[in-house]
Amino acid sequence: WDGVRGAYVHKETGAVHVKGTRSAASAAQQKERKDERDRSDRPQASGSQKRNQAQAEARKADANRRRQVVSQHRKAVREKARPRLGESFASIRQREEQRLLGKRFLFEPQRVRVCEGALAGQCGTVLDRAQLCFQETARRVTSLELDASGRVAITEPRHHHQILLDGSEDEEPVLLSPYAVEPWPGVGQLVDMHHGSNLENEPDRAMNHLGTVVAFHPWQHWGLEGESFYLVKRQTFALPEHVEAMAGGDVCIGSWVRLLPPHPDAHHTLQDRPPGSSMVRGKHEPGEFAARRMLDRLQLQEPAELTTTHAHKLLEVLPNTLAEEAYLPLLDVHVVRDRCAACRDCLVLETTFFLAYD
């Protein structure tokens, strides 16, 4: 420190040090430290990689524990005695509760997010939905009424949902008002169809990972009773020579089609083509005759009337003949919506399928 100059000076050169400046060597060394280092030859994982791996394993363990608890709860519910009105009371209850709650009506085991209260922001699974409709006698069913604000008065514990929150260590459900939770994901919400995929590193393929939620579907099959299934749709594109009509004939707007190789989303290869046939059909896909019968069941007046609702019905497991039950539920349904407005060469397809929440 030079008291006369009032500044720091170099010991040998006597140059005055100016704050914020550095030598070229020092600046280059600082830049090298900021650059991303190559860790490919590191024999052991870094601390950050170990933490990320531990978090991924914790999320997976929590999801497995949640599915097990939900499955056990639903099995216990089925073992209870049915009400005297049987399925008719369940149908009445669902219709009345949908009327009372509107968009906030939930199924079991639908995924939800807490939107108010001390637990706001947390997500969970519905174990038992709130009971707002009651059976008093064998022929009398009553339900709560809406007040002046358009809401139901929630006063008793049975008027609350039983929600199993994610990460709950004691695995005990909490009681929450139907107005304190909302469906999550909700109808119209974009979801990542490949959980854990890094879309930021693959911007060109980002849209292929996204789907739009159409509805929740209480689909309980194949022992997956702890899963929450959603009906999801997304758009894809294909050249006319890469699609064929499921029911045969020409491909037009509204046709139900399957994708052919070499389209990247085609489920089958050219080796799946039967001898002497130009159709590429998988083992569990309906043939032309079965596809026409399935479309006839929808009572369509024109092929272009095949909407998302109709695609939903095709995906459902419905009472069907022995010749068709082997094909249901369908893996996915591709419907031609339009021609691409940009190139006018490829077709715009809407894909409708079931997606399990993980």
C-alpha cells in the first residue's frame, strides 16, 4: 500500500493496481475453470451424479409404494358387501356427484393436486372419493344440495376425499374437501409421455414426447389396479404411402388407419406381412372384416365422423364377439384429420391411446 498515492502498487514494477483488472493469464485460467470438464474417464461417479441417482431411486420407490397401497385399498373396497341397489346405486351416486361437483368430480384412483390449504402444491392419489349421495332405504336415494354460492356444504368426514399424498412415509391417507383438490393432470393439459426424458437436450423431438390429456379413464386390467390411466391424444404426420385403412378401401379424411414401415412410429416391420398379402398387420390387430364390424358398432353415418369420442370407444373393452375380443383394447388409434397445410403432401394424423401415470 502506497500512502502517498493512496493505492496498491506492484512490489517490483511499481504499477498502480486498478480494481477489476487481471492479467491475460489469470483471465484464461478463470475461463478454463468455468468451461465444462470432461468426466468420461472418471472411474467413480461424482457427488452430483450420486445425488441424482439417489433421487431417481427414491422417486421410483415412492411410486411403487403408492401403487401397492392403492391396489390394497381397492381390493379391500371390492370385498365389502354391495349396497342393496347394487350397481344401480353406484351409477346414481356417480351421476349425482358429477352434477354437484362438475369439473372437480374425481374417480378412483385419479391423480390430484392440492390447490388450497396448508398442503397446497402437493400431489397424490384418490383412494376413496367423497360421498355426497346416500342410500337411505332400498328405494330411496338422497344427495346433498347446492347452496347459494353453488357449492355443497362439506361438514362430515365422509364428505371428504381420502387422498394418499406422494412421499407419505406413514402411508396414511388425509381427508381433503372436494374443493381443495383438482385433477392433475387435467383435461387439456400437456403431459410428458416418456417420464424422465430430457426434452431440453432434444428440442427436435420434444413434440414427439408430448400428449394432450382428453380424459381420465378408470381402467383396471391386467393386475395394474394401482395405476392411473388417462386417455391422451397427439398429432403426428405421415406420407400417404405410409398408411393404410384398417377397414380397407381408400384413405380419406376421418379414416381409421395404421402406420406402415418405414414410418418411425410403425409398430411392425415388413416381416409381419402375411404371404401373398400387401397388408402389414400385427398379430393382435384386427383384420378388415373385424375392423368394419367395430366401426359399425359406433353407428357412424360417414367415415369422417370418427371423432376422439369414437376413438375412445374403440379403445375401451366393450362387450364383443369372440372374433373381436382378442383385439381389444387396441394399442392406439390413428385417425386422418387433414392434409398438412405447409407441404400439402403428408397427412395429419391424430393418435389416441391410453397412458399410465408413473
